[in-house]
Amino acid sequence: MNLWMYLKEHMLSRPSQKVGEEGAFMTYEELVVYAEILAQRLSGEALCAICCRSEMANAMALLGCFAAGTTAVPLSARYGSAHVKKILQACRPSCLISDIDGALRIYRVDGCNAPTYESMPALIMWTSGTTGVPKGAMLEENAIVSNVEDICKYFKADDSDTILISRPLYHCAVLTGEFLTALVKGAKIIFCSEKFNPALLARLIRENDVTVFGGTPTLLSLLLRFARESSRLPLKHVVVSGECMSRDVGIRLREGLPDSKIYHVYGLTEAGPRVSYMPPEDFDKAPDRVGVPLASVKLEIRDASGKALSKNQRGMLWVKGPSLMSGYYNAPELSREKLRSGWLCTGDIAEIDSSGWLKIVGRSDDLIIRAGLNIYPQELEAALKEDSRTKDALIYPYKDKNGTTQIGLKITGSFNSRDEVRKMCIERLPAAHIPAKIEIVSSLDKNASGKIIRRNENA
């Protein structure tokens, strides 16, 4: 299915609906016209990078690429110039769309030597690179449409709703799960291109009567902590993703959002991205679960030999469905390693419980092996976040002077001493998982979507 015609049809069914930023709005119809004019200027371009300071400008550029049939490479100025240059060197686009001088302009790139494919993808979405070099997941038009369609089947927002998009469209969960889904649903869209600021977001939500909002558990917890100081937010639909969330953190989100439908979802860039969702009517039963697969998606938990495991057994999560990437850009060997017989190896350790609900334990590449035990940092971090004093936590491995792997912890929150933190760890973690090194810090390094940046630490 042609992606642009699919979006255009839905947008023109609600031509007067609005999308904008900082009080400046366009109607859906005006946005369609602009995208098709921009598409004419992109004629003949095979690969176009997009890097604007304004997320509204990024959205306009993306739709222009879709209308032109040009492969779009979304970037994010919020990640800094070094990160952007790294991706530009990897993909070598023929042009770049930017608003660096205030207006949305197309800049031709000399010496482009981008690899081409028989069927070029609609998008190349670069993974956030929190643990290493970013990889470009290629998403075909049909894959994007399939994922949006699956999301729309269960997500109950409509054209009476207003969504605030505060994270970069560089992230597939935001581009597909928020922006494109909102266009198909016909919702009013408001962008915020500022760095995370709970006071600003709470004000925008209230002033614009925002009813739909998405974020990580950490981002939402900070937002609600600030909002409680005044009055409750008017949110009807809240989408939680991006981090492992413990049951206690989920309960606190429910306490702060008593009247909201909370969708706890899971996905990854390589899957288009949405893989599963917890129906909001079941959220309170198991807030640490990410629910059931989307309509066209199949899941399997497998052991190291590739054998499918039964319910309540922990192993590697594999995903199959029409929304999967076609491969990594210019990385055929890595693509063959990740995609096997129509299945995607997610790299996530998970289990499916007796109710058929999926639980994500952590990333296999973040695995810490200590004294023969498998330790998943996200699982320990989620347990520590159950304590209301903890704002954020980072578990990491390091080598002591004897070369033995030890567990370290960096933590932010309302703590007076490391002994106080250690006591909490003893109360909440298995004995073999108690950190040997504890640091109370003012903040943890995060990327523009609010995910903690993980680095190897030395003693």
C-alpha cells in the first residue's frame, strides 16, 4: 500500500483538523498541500536526511518525503552534532532538509555515494545508540501502514482528542505510534521541541486540554510528581513505553492518573516498532506486563538453542509480522543475524505468563554475568524504583582490582547517605545482586528520548 496515499486519504477526511507548535497551526488540508509541493522539489532524490530544530518542521519534511517516494532518514538535533554527523557519514544522503536558518530548506549534498536497493525503504530509522553505534533499520511502506493499522485497532483516541508530542520524531515509537497514528485517527497534534521540562509540559497539557500523551515511566513519573503540586492533568489516554516498569511504579502512575486509560506497550525500531500492548482495562491487574501481541504479530520465547519455551519460562523474545524491518542499511551480515526465516531476534529477555501477557525482563546485551549468575540491570533498576525515594537508577558492571566482575549503582533521589541506599538495596534485591559500589549522583546521562545512556565502567 502506498504510504502517502494512505495518510493523505485519512488526513483529507478531516481537512480542518490542526497540527502545530508554539501557537502556530496548519490544517490537515494545508499540510497535505505543503507536503506535495515539497515533494515536487524532492523529485529524483533517493535518500533525504531530515534534521530540524522544530519537530513540526521535521513532521512537514517527513510527509514531503513520503509524498515524493523519497527514503527519509529522520535525525534529531537534540542529540547533538556529533551524533548527527555519525549517522550522516553512515547513510550518505543525497540531500538534507533543515530549518537551521529559520526556514525549511533542502540542501543538496555533494559526493553522495549512498548504497541503493532494488526496493528503497520509506524510512531508515536509526536506533538510539545508547550502548553502541547506531544501526539503520529499513522500514518499507507496507510495514509502516501495517503497524499503524494494528495500533489504530486497539487505541481508542479519535478526532475529538488532542495529543502532545514532546519527544523527537527520530524515534520510531514517536513517529509511528504517536504522529502517524494521530494523523490516521484525526487527532489535533501539538509538538513541543524543548528538552524535557515537567513544568512546561504540565502547562501545555492544561492550556491546550491535551488528552493523549506518551512517555517512558521515568518521564511520566517526573511529570506527575510535578503536576500533583497543583491539579490533576486532563489526560484520557496515556501510552507508557521505553523502559522496564515495575508493578509499584505502575501503581503510582495509576494513582496519579486515576481517570486515564493507560496503555503499557512494548516495541523496538526493528519491528516497526509496536509489538504488544496491555489493554487498558487490564493494566491495574498487572502494570508490569506489556500485554498481548498486535493483531498481525506473533511472539515466541526461545532458549539459546532456538527451542520454543512454555509459559512462565524466561528466554529470548522472537517476533514475526508484516511490520518488521527489511534489514539494516548497508549491513547485510548484521541483517542476516537479526532476521531469520521471517522472525526477528529482538535481543530482549522476556517471558509470557499464564494469562498470556508478555513481560520484558531486560536486554540480553546488557546482561551481567557474576559468579555464574545472570543479572539483568533493568530488572534491578525497576525494583529500586519501587521505593518512592528513588528518582532514577543505573546498574552497571565493573572489574575490581582482582579482575572480578562486580555490580555498581548510580542513583538519584532523596537519599542522605550511601548507607541509606545500601539498606534499601538489601530490602529490595536478592543478596547476590547487592551493588558493591554505590554513588549518589545529581543526574544520569540520558538521550533525547529520556533513556539512560549505558557505558562500561572501570573500577
